[in-house]
Amino acid sequence: MSGKKAKMIVEKDFKVSEVDKRIYGSFVEHLGRAVYGGIYEPGHPEADENGFRKDVIELVKELNVPLVRYPGGNFVSGYNWEDGVGPKADRPRRLELAWRTIETNELGTNEFVDWAKLVNAEVNMAVNLGTRGIDDARNLLEYCNHPSGTYYSDLRISHGYKEPHKIKTWCLGNEMDGPWQIGHKTAHEYGRLANETAKVMKLVDPSIELVACGSSNRSMPTFADWEATVLDHTYENVEFISLHQYYGNRANDVANYLALSLEMDDFIKSVISIADYIKAKKHSKKTINLSFDEWNVWYHSNDADRKIDPWTIAPPQLEDIYNFEDALLVGSMLITLLKHADRVKIACMAQLVNVIAPIMTETGGPAWKQTIFYPYMHASVYGRGVVLNPIVSSPKYDSKDFTDVPVLDTTAVYNEEKEELTIFAVNRDLEDSLLLESDIRNFEGYKVVEHIVLENNELKQVNTAKEQAVVPHSRGDATNDNGIVTASLPKLSWNVIRLKK
Ligand code: AHR
């Protein structure tokens, strides 16, 4: 046992906010094998009568994913949604220019809504503001949400969908600040278009919520100015500004890699400040929230992707195989999102199946869980309720890009209805376990029901279709003695300490 210790005080009344369940959202793009060979594979032994893989559905249900963003991503900026509705035999094959593949359009809007229902998730639909604009956005919205008696709502009905889909959250394009984006725009161009599209979409259905595109990541040269300009244009007509961020351990510096959630934290704080600056500038009473609608680790597959030939159907693109250290960073990214639950109301792990995903499949073969599946599942299942703001004191370390990195990364979620308190904690220490003492005296009568630990001797250990080498166990040693919960957190570990009255 090491001499390292950390302490925290968890108080019922120190509240950050109620968790919006959409913070545990995910993302399915028409990219690689996310759709074809991922959620949809007619002919697979596990396929249902509509071609949806039941083994994948079961894994998605385990994750308890409440919201799935669709259909892109970069894909949406060249997508004609009309190609994917109506009789399948009439649907065109298209050159898909974002990822340079062939899109068969075998699966489109209605089938995706059907699939989302099977996994109990809402759809977060993106409209194309790359090659298209206001007209197509309003038509798609009319097709999806208008009950009947108009051209597009009746078209939906003629396609076999009598009831409207009632899609509530909509993204106004994707990463429009990125030069790689089809129809890339300046902040002024995008801000104007997004605002006019938002106005018209809300005329069609005033109950929807809209997400304006923020920067593609914090390193974009236009970051901050982009958010300010876009919000200046759109403030009164949107509810959210988006954030996207992916990390990787390219330098193989674990201490630095695990500290990257501090950068995510800083990114979130910056976007909140920008949104609130525009609020002040406009003397507005309205507060814009954050939709962190793409976040994850993404780097393992970069080299392999450069070797993929163009114009094939569903090639194995962005198939990162995640290792144990990635699961730790994903755990810290989830904790970071929770810490900002007062402003981050939507977040989507990008993505869900095969493409930088917690779930992998073999075409024609099994589906299996990547290492990052576990922290995502734990947070989504146990992290519902009110996020608390514990007072934490932890040893710290310095890394290449960060100073004063807390060895302990933690937060707590209180579910009053279920009388459950859950502490999520990452021990970032490379050498030593950490003795954590949590004062929860305010939670009288609460007992430890489980201390889940994800640990492994090999940082680079991965899971495969054949072997689940990185799996959590429930042999953690947390105990509660008169309101002081003591737990030793193994070196480099993800911990979930579950207490119940
Ligand atoms: O999630 C993969 C890609 O990453 C998305 O298509 C795009 O929005 C982002 O750059």
C-alpha cells in the first residue's frame, strides 16, 4: 500500500445540477461500418426481420444510450435525405464525398428512427448546411415532425410512417468551420445561414431544440471568434452551441495523456464564457447550453485509414481498437462532462458501433465490447440524478503539458429517488494506489453496495472478438465506517463506488 492519500467531502446540498440524460448520448454516422455491418446487416444470423443486428441492439441497451446523433458528421454536409426514404429499390447509390465511399442508401431516416426505438433512444438529427440549406432543412423537418395534410408529412405517411417521428433535437450542420467540410463557411456565412435556417425550422415546429456548430476542436485557428460570431448571429433562435474534441496518446506519454481531460475542462469553461459574453452583449435573459456532440479518443486507426481505397461500400474506416489507458481517459472525460452538468446538457460519445466506438462487430461474426465500453456504461447506468460538487484534496503531479494535475479525478452523483449515491473516480497515478477517504456523513444510513474497479497490468491491453482482457470486477475494498468511506484505488484505475440507503 502506498502512502498517497486523497480526501473529499460529499454534501447533499452542494449541487452542480440535475444530469440531463442526454449527456450520455452517442453518434451513428454513415461512415465505415457504423451503419452497414454495424447496426444493420441483413443476412447476419443475429439480424431481425428488418436487418438490424440483435446482438448490437443488446449491447447498446446495456449502455442505456438515451440519444443518438445521426446521420453525420462530415457525411451530412453532402447528404440528400430524400435518397434514403421511400421504396428501397428506388434509392440511388451515390458517391459519398466526405469519406470517399459508395453510399447505397439502403438505410435512411425512417429505418434509423425505427432502430432508435428498439434501443430506447431519441434521435438527434443533423441537417445538411454544406451543399444544401434552409429549404431542405424545413422539408426534412416537415417530413419527420408534421402530423399530416402537407406534401412532406403525407410523403412520410405514404412511406409507411403514419405517426410523426417527433424528433426534438436538431443540429444545424456539422463542423462548418473546418476547411475539410463540404460547403465550409466563414463564421459570418455560417452564422447567417444557421440563424435563417433556425428561424424557418421553428416556424415549422416551435417545439424543437437547435444546436449551432461551434468549432471542430479547440485547436482550430478560428476557435473562440467562431463561437462568438456564430452566437452573435443565432443567439435568439438556438438553444445550444456544439463542441467536438478527440484525443490520442501519440507521444506515448501516459501521465500527459491522462491529464488531457483538464484541457477538455478548460475548453468547456471557455465556451461557457463565450456564450455568456454574447448573452451580456445582447442583454439577453436566455442562457445558451453546450452540446459536446463529439468526444472520444481517436488516433489508433489514422494510418490504416490512409491505406483504404476509395469508392467501396462500408470499408473499415476509423476502426480504433482501444486499450486500457484509453478507458481511463474516457472515464476522466465522462467525469469532466458531469462536473459541467449545469451547462453541458447534451454530449455524444463519437461514435457507437465500429467507427471509433465502444461496440465492435465482425461482419458476419460476433459483436464485442471495447475497453471504453465500461466507463461509458457505468456513467450512463449509475450517473443519473444530481451531480454534486465534492470538496476534494488530492496529491498532484506535473506532466509535459500540464502542471498540478490531481492524481484523483472524481465526482459524485446523487439519485434521491433511488436513494443511491455513486462516486466515480480515476486514480491517475502510474505507480501507486491511492487511499481515498470520502466524508459522506450527510448521507445517513448509506451502505457500500459495490465498488467496481477497472484495472490492468498492461496499459496497452485491448479487447478483441475472442478475448475480453480488460473487464471490470467488483472486488474493490470500499467500506463505510460511520459516514467515512475508505477505499483504496489501485494505480491507474477507474472506480465506481456505489452506495445505497
Ligand atoms: O466522428 C468522426 C468525424 O469527426 C465526424 O464525421 C466529424 O464531424 C469529425 O471531424
